[in-house]
Amino acid sequence: MVSQTSTSMELASLRAQLGMTHDDVARRSGVSVPTVKRILGGQLAQASFGHVAAVAAALGAPIGLEPTDPEELCRVQARAKAEAIARLVQGTSGLEGQGLDSAEFARLVERSYHELLAGPRRRLWAP
């Protein structure tokens, strides 16, 4: 049986590896920041199972399943954010009558993806 402290330490370590703030975890999980801090601080008994499960899932470690590789979760997040950035640029350019063709769009996604992965991990999780 895994102890509460061990589980909290593993989740806290995963949060640090991902470069996520407590606010990032709270936003992704739908759990309040104080509850996230309580869970990651070793006070699992003071949190509901649903909140612990939501925090674990936000960190890519859903309860009952194998945890996600932190690097893979960062790559998935970087790709999603890069595509969102490219869509914003595409929309803005389209309004100006200078929309990007599909090849330019793909290059923008790739460049943004690599820049996001090369930069601070915190940028991956910011809104």
C-alpha cells in the first residue's frame, strides 16, 4: 500500500518536473489553489478523492493508470498551444486579407512548438 505522504511527494515532484505552478494545476484540475497546495503538501486526508484524482489527472498521472511521461505531456501541451497560437495568427492575418497558406501555417506551428519546448516550461501551462 502506498502512503499518503509518498503519493503527495510523487505528485509534487511531477508538478516540479512539468514546470507547473500551483495555479496551473488548479486551473487544469478545477480544484482550488489552497486544496491543490494541501494535496501536494501531504494532506491527502483533508481532500476529497475527486479532488485528488483531478489533481493527479492534471499532472498526467490519473489514479489507477500508469502515469504519463512528463516529457510526453509537455510535448502534447506544446503542440496544442502552438496550434492555438497559429490559429490566432491565421485569424488575425485573415482579417487583414493576408491569411497564411497551409505550408506557412504548418511552419508557424512547428516553429512555435519548438520555441515552447525550448523555453521555460511555465509558458506551456500559462493561459
